[in-house]
Amino acid sequence: MGEEEGNAGGVLLALKEDRCVGCTHCLRVCPTEAIRVRGGKAQRTPHRCIDCGECVRVCPWKAWAVEVDPWERALEKGGAVAVLDPAVFAQFGDRAFPPDILRAFGEIGFSRAKDLGEGLFLYRRAVRRYLSSGRATLPVISSDCPAVVHLVQVKFPSLLENLVPVASPFEIMARQLRKEFRGGGEQEMYSIVPCLAKARAATETRIPDGAYHRALPILDLYSSLQARLHRQAGKGFPEPGKRSSIPGLEWAIPGGQTRALGLGASLLVDGVKEVEEVLELAENGRLEKVPFIEAWTCRGGCLGGSLNVRNPFWARFELSSRIGANDAGDRDFPGAGEAGEDGEDYFLESPLSPRTGMRLDENLQVAMQKLRRIDEVIKKFPGIDCGSCGSPSCLALAEDVVQGYALETDCISVLKEVKTLEAATEKGASERRPPKSKKKRR
Amino acid sequence: MIAEFEIQGQDFKRAGEACFEIKNRLKRLGIPPGIIRRVATAAYEAEVNVIVYAHKGTLRVNLDDRCVEVTVIDVGPGIPDVEQAMQVGYSTAPPYVKQLGYGSGMGLPNIKKNSDWMDIQSEVNRGTTLRFKVNLNESPKKDG
């Protein structure tokens, strides 16, 4: 999963080379050290990338950009179904209510638009079943955020067994909808997502019938939808309460998942560095009494996704006022998952596998030799982690040198020493030269 | 040897740093995740023990084709009764240490639980040498 570079669900993280100035902003924030600057431009190693979107957020030149395949034409042929992440409902201001937003999706060409409520409801039921099954390894780590899952796969493989082994709400929703549509003609499924990680996850399903044809970022639909909503506005406010809430909105806000799962207490963490710190603690065996970790790599949860429009905290304020008492409760989905289905249907069949992005070599002996060489090489570097070499830290440069991806002289400190030495040697040599040659040089 | 660290007594702020480095190195080497977790848990306890009880110490990690071996040599008060110290819940940590969340008497038992072999040599008023090994072949012991 995520090992392949490419156009995931029609959404691609790519560098706009003309904008990249080779600064070190993205280099420093990447949690898996997947970025290097080479030849004055940033480069990304796909097998280490966890799609957290930190590079997109931090780039002052907007060089890391998310490219989206044109979608307007694709919708013209009809039969497209949109499934909306709860974060979508927080993007359009205080006059746009969930039913208006769903209707606007129809107006821009989708034949149908659904909120994720039912998927969240079924997901919740499966997770509850897992938590009470006695099979869970503490601390149980929420797997709803795909970037958290990728982070565990790349950097904390020993915690894979702690991840909730249940398909995502989006996957479950896709499967439910396909059941509804059975026999009813070809449907194109679109997930409407707040972040890169969910875009990538859209086409990579782990349960049968769980995949989407494409993912579309909220950002790319925003102006089209806002135009429709603007036209609707002025028709007055809807009657209070009734139209203002739909089930599942709470999930877009950190802590919402814990409440929806009915857990009294959980360790709630958002932000990729913060999640890493908590995973370190878990890996050191410090959190074995923590029942559940609700983790989001974006600060502010999915409202903080890099493909949203609205400021996440403002969005949170507006969404909070929408959240009803009826959050994805049983009475909202009396018919969901009927016909002998239970939560186990959404358990993943095979365990999540680690990604080997951090490994030095396949062969242990060779890897140990490399580790020793890294310890030698790093002594030559100043330890200031300036990033001028194009690697995120002196340690990363040492590793790159040993792996053959960089030269020691990429370090400006080393280069300066070499140059000073060269100059001294040259000076010494020239002083010994006959005056004739000296003249010539002038 | 794949790693060596100096640990200062009472340096609570840096608790976990040696453990972090060890994990990083083992991950770079491609050691199986389950092994890393056991080494990490045991090494963290050993690191904290030096911080809580000793003046200073050195933590060394060795690796061969069969096991990861961690050796922690500290200069400190030593352990008068090793057998007693191995009891779950037995602790001589002062109250302020307990308030920090350490010294619950789980340290040495936890190291034993997460390792396949463990040895303590201690001399009162001189110091303690703790060694433990975690086999690279997934051991029958349950993780964590």
C-alpha cells in the first residue's frame, strides 16, 4: 500500500519544478525523511511517503501541489456517486446546511451524493466488537486516519498489531452502496476527501467492493459548489434543528471518534510530530494501560487536512454548532447491515504489513557495516542540521553518503575545509614555482 | 557493538533517548518488529533505572546472528538484595520519583518478561551491571 508512486485515485502529489527554489522547509517537516533536495529541487521517495501532507502545508512557494485529473467531463456521462467525508460539511460557512451541500453536489453533476454517516455507523459497530473481543492488543490504535496507518507501517512496525484491523468507514460505505445498486446499472464511485492520505486510500481497498473509482479533494470542488450554494442562499434559514445536523459530523473533530465509540477515556493526539511522540511511548511499552489511542496526523483532525479550504479551527467552530445529539446512533440506521451481517464482516482478512522504507540493507551483515560507516562519516559533519546539503539532517546525509546517494562534499562545512586545504596546497605549490609561471597567471 | 550511550543519574528529561536511538538503529538494520519492541521495552526500563538510582551509567548494545544483547553498567549504590528487587511491585524509589511516574517496582520484572536471558551483578556502594538478551528468532514468550 502506498509503495507505488503514481496517480492515486486521480489525485497526485507532485512538485511544480518551476516554483521550487530548493529551500529546506519541506525537508525539515517530513516525518519519514522522504524528501531530499537534489540539483536545487525537492525530490520525494515514494516508498517512505505516508501522505501526511506536511510538505504541501509548509511550502512557502506552493511548489508541492496536488494535481487532480479533470473531473467535470467525467461527470457528464452520469451515474457518478459522491461519498462525502464529514469534513466537507464544515467548509461552506454558516448558511450552508448538510442537505444544501448534498444538493449542490447534485447540481454540479453527481447523480447522487451521500454523507459518510452509515459507513461510520457500521465502522463504529465493528470497532466496538473488536474492542470487546478480547483479541485486542493494548493500546489499541485507531486506524481511521490512513496517514497514521502508513506512519506505523514505515516507522513503527512493531505497533501494527495495535492498529484496529477494521476496514475504513469509506471502504465500508462503498460496499454498502454497491449492495444497494446491485443490478441497477454501472455506478462510478467518488470519495470526496480532505487530505492526500484519504485520496490515496480511496482506490486501495482491503475488503471486497470497498474501492472508489476516484477521489476528489474538497479544494477542487469548492468554487463550483460554493457558486451553487450561493444561489440557494437568500431563501432564508432552514428551520432550526431539523435540517442542521446529519449523523457522523462529530467524527471530523478530534475526540468525536472516542465519543462515538462510547469510550470513557482515550489518548487523543493530533499533529504528525505529536502522533510520533505518542507512538514512541507505545513502542517503549509505556502505554499498555491505555485502552485506545485516537490519532490524527493533521492538527485539528480531518478538518486540518491539507486539501480543505477553511481554517480548521474556524471550521471546527461551525461544525460544533451543527452536531446534533443523534450522532450516528442506532436509530439513524435501523436497516444498516441487515441480512445476517455483523461487524466481523468488516474485519481485515490479512494483517497490515510493514513497509521497509527505513531499512539500510536486505542483508543484516551489510546493514551492520553500513551502520558502522554512517557512524564514521557523521563525525565529519558539523551537526547543525542546516539542510544545505539537501538531506534533512547531518545523520541523514551520512546515511545518504553510505547508500551512495550523496557525497561528503555536499556538506558545505566539509566542502569549505576541502577548498581551504586545496587553496593552501595550491599556494604552497605556486610559491615553489618559477616566477615566470606566476607572471603568466596574472 | 552497534550502539553505546552515556546516561546521567537524575536526568529525567532525557529518559528514553538511549532507547530511541537503539530502536532507530535496530529498525535501520531490519530487525523484526516484535524483537525491537521487546528490546525497546526492556532497554527503556534499564535506562530509567540508571536515571532513578545511579550516579551515571553506560548502555551498550551488541548484535550477533542470534540475539540482541544489552549491557548496562552503572556507578551507584548497587542493589543489596537482587532477588527482592526482582519482585513485582518492590521499589526503593523516593516519593518524588514515584510522582514522576517511575519507580513502581515493575522495572526489573519487565526486563525479565521482555528478554530471553537476564543477569544482574551488583556490588553495594559500587554499582550494578545488568545484562539481557533478546533472541532474534521469535521466542515463544508473548510480546509485551
